[in-house]
Amino acid sequence: VCVTSLSASSSTVPEAVQGVLLLVEDDPDHAFLVRRNLRALLQPELEVVHLSTAAAATARLAANDVRCIVLDLSLPDARGLDSVRALRAVDPTVPIVVLTGTDSDELGRQALELGAQDYLVKGQHGTDAVRRSVVFALERSKRQAAEQRQSLLAERLQLVLEASAEGICMLDATGRLTFVNRAAELLLARLSGTQLAEQR
């Protein structure tokens, strides 16, 4: 058996994002404006949930339906990057967009090193900046999840092919051998030995 190529279908339709976007902000006026802008963009794909403390956000994140977090760094129960660390400890895969009043290049660098997707300073960006950051974070998260699924499928496929009693090899578009399972190796070795014996 010879398989010439394996490729993922390019016509796959991406699934709509379902879940919650957490807005963690203790200033009710600012939260109202940000929430209104995000709801106009994200509904019905995501429900925007506003929380005002890091503890509430950490507990909500454990529900496993949060797809993105917009996070202020000045909260009643957390200062600086403590809230980022706490949220990443619960689920390091959920993207975090920091939206804070603290204008600090060093703090921004540290936030990105901890895994934040973006660092925005209140009052220094247009109304669409937060929405763009959230969209980019969601798209990046979906792409990473798809890549992980593809990698897992590839690993499972290789295990199945390796365990097959049939000889299986794969060639790329140029005809170069890219994969040979154990059964094929044994078969090719026997054929090679037979050809050498006949030449003698």
C-alpha cells in the first residue's frame, strides 16, 4: 500500500465561538462603556460578563467556558500583575487583554512575558482598540486550538499506521519517501534481499 499524500481539508468551516468574555474592572462607569462596545461586536457568539474583583474572575474562569479576559490591573483585591498570575494559574490557555490606567513599558513587558495577549492603557487608544485586541486574541486562540487538534490527530494517525500489519509508505509531491511503517520496512528489506540474491 502506498499513500501519496495526507492533507487537511481547506474547506473546513470554522466553528462559531461560544462562551463568555470576562470584563474584570472595578470602575463601573468605564466597565459600562467597554462592555457596551464589546457586546456590540461579540454577541451572539460571546456573552460579556462584568466582574469587579480578581477573586471573582478566578472563580468564574474555573467554569471552563471563558474564551477571553479583558483585565484591569488595579482591582480591590489585587495589584499589578498578581491578577494575571492568578488567572494564568487556573487556565493558561485563555487569552488576557490587559486594559489598565498604568502607563508603564516595564509593566507591559512583564505582562506580555506572563502570557497576556496585549497591554492597553486607558485613554491612550481609540474606542476600537479593545475590540481589535479581543478579536485578535480570539482568532489566535482558535488557531492555536486548531493546531493542537491537528497535531493530536497526526500523532494518533501515526500510531495507527505504525500498528498496521499492512505495509504502508507515504510519498510527498516530489515522490520522496516521507514515512514507512514497520511492516513496510520488513517487506522492503525482504524484497531488497531477494533482488541481491538474484543478482548473484
